[in-house]
Amino acid sequence: MSIINRYLQREILLPFFYVLVVLVFILLMGQLFKIVNMVVSEGVRLWDVIRLVSALIPQIMTMALPISFFFAVLVSLGRMVGDGEVVALKAAGVSPYTMLKPVLQLAVACTIVTLLVSAWLAPWGMRQVRQVTFDILKEKVTLALRSQTLNLAFPGMAIYMGEIDRENGRVEDVFIEDRRHGEHPQTITAIAGVIVGDRDSSTLLLQLEEGTIHEYDPQEESYRVTDFSQYRINFDISDLLGEEGRVKLNNKALPNSALLRKIALKKSRGKNPTRARATLYKRFTQPFSCLAFALLGLALALVPVRSGARFQGFVFGLVFLLAYYLTGMVSEYLAEWQPSLSLFFFWLPNLIFLLLGILLLTMKQREVELSFVESGNRTFTMLKDRCSLIGKK
């Protein structure tokens, strides 16, 4: 029996790695478009782009690992069903329950790896994303500010700079319209300045030299002019990423201990820690989806060849996968509605689909087909026959 177990595991592992590579590439494409749009056109070094992409991969892997395992089970066992190998195994006394053992062993391994990535490696990767982004913005100031152009990259500010030295961050002929103070807009001019960075606070600092501040107060109808020898303006990097992106980035980048402290601090101040709690709970609940996907994948792949619907399990797999993540979204809303039960709600998708997988696998063990499966088989066969008739005509 150990030979059969090793054979099944080998058949699953090969498509697992193939699907994982393809899925990571697909999920990375959306981020690559933003990276290319933000940095490549400005001549950022290839090494910086590689660092940024590498830092994004752990976060992508938290989703890609369970999905890749699910489709690997569907593809490998579906191939075995189509080639008649499953029929031969059943004739040799190998039941679906017996085939479940090697699949579950792989599922446990996948769960452990996903848990390590989700709870520790992914937060580290997001911190690296923030650090690399900061380094790029600091070294390549033209990403945020361009010379001899009116820059509107920072909300509430219009910035013009005559010259920018990319090597040392020196700027000349600075004009800034600052409306971040609401009813007290400021117009700032300076002969020169320098762009420096504070990595701890993730801010870019523009230190101006020899300039003037013009400030108008419409309520008091007063106008004030202030000369300065040095003046500092802070630019938060999150302004370039958007406020919503900043909040999510902070939570995802925090280590587990920091998240726990943040939740406790928000509670002590009477604030709602839902976002921080959701990030922490998802790190430790989503990896266990591999166990539910193992049961579902095995049950959906064991489709009788006589049905004529060889790809039926794959189609149903897509439906169940979509349903799983929709259930996860509903769980997040329920956690916000009832914070005291948030941990249960985040476990709920895994519990639902784990029970569903057990039910379907038990029916496969007893050679029982669900009515909607039989109806789907008949529909598939009917459509196939009609397509054949149309082709003959």
C-alpha cells in the first residue's frame, strides 16, 4: 500500500508545482503592472525592481499555496480517472477512504508551509515592500517629484522645482502651494533645498533653505509673510500609495506580537480593532483551507468515466473555490457585526467546506451520486450531442 501512496503523492506534487508557478505569476502580474507604471519608466535599477517583486511573493503565496494544492488534486486524480487507473485501484480494493490518506498527508504539509508563510514570512515581506519602496522613492526622487513640472503627486499640494540633483537630492527654485491646512493655505518659495529620508517613520523630508512663506487667513482677512533660513516639509510615502493602501499595508506588515499590542491598545482607548484582529485571525485560519480542499478535491475528482463529463470535477472545483472565498468575505462582515464571535466566523469557511468535503467523500465511498451531479452529467452529455450534430450538419 505504501507504493500506491507514494505514487498518488508523486502524481499530485508535480502538477502542484506547475500550478503554483503559474498562479504566482498570474497574481503577480497585477502588482507588476503597478510597479512598471510607477518605476520602470523612470529608469529605476533592475535590482530594485527584483527586490520589490521578491518581497511581494510571500504575501501572494499565502493564497497561491492552498489554491494550487486544490487544483493539483483535481488535475492529477482527474487524469487518473480518465486513464482508468482509479478503476484499477478500486478493483484492487483501494477505496476513496484509502486514497484519502496520502492526500491528507500532503494537505497537512501544505498547511504547515502555508501557516509559516502567512504568519511570519508574509509580514516580513510586506515590511520589505515598504522599505524597498521607500529606498526607491528616496534614491529616485523623480518618482514623486519631477523637475520643471507642476507636481500633484501629494494630495493637497502643488509643487514646482526648477532643478533636481538625483545624486544627492539637492533641489533649486522651489515653489509650493500647500492646502493641507484647510482654511489657511500657504505659498512657499525657496532658493534651494535638499530631500532627505526618515526610514523609521517612512517619510520623505524636504528641507528648504532661504525662502518665504505667504499665508492668507480668509476669516480674519489677514495676510502674513514669513522669511526663513531653513524650513522642513514632510511627505508621507503613503500619500503616493493611497490612504486605503496605507492602512492595509500597515496591518499586513506588522508582526503577530505587534498586532496583539495594537489590538489591546485600541481596546483600551475604546476604538474598534476589527481590521487588526481580522488580519491576525486570517493569518492563522486561511492556511487550514488546504485540509478542506484535500477532501473536496478528492471527492470532486472521482467522477465516473461513463458520465462523459471528464472535466466536470474541475468545473465544480472552480464553483466551490469561488464559494469558499465568498464565504470568507461574508465571515469578515459577520466579524465586524459581532466582534465577540469574530474568531468563530473566520474559522467558519473552513468548517463548512470541511464538512462538505466529508459528505461528498462519504457519498463517493458508498457509490452515491448527488442529484445535481447527475443532472449536470445529463446536461453536459446533451450539449455534447447537440454540438456533434451541429458539426455534422
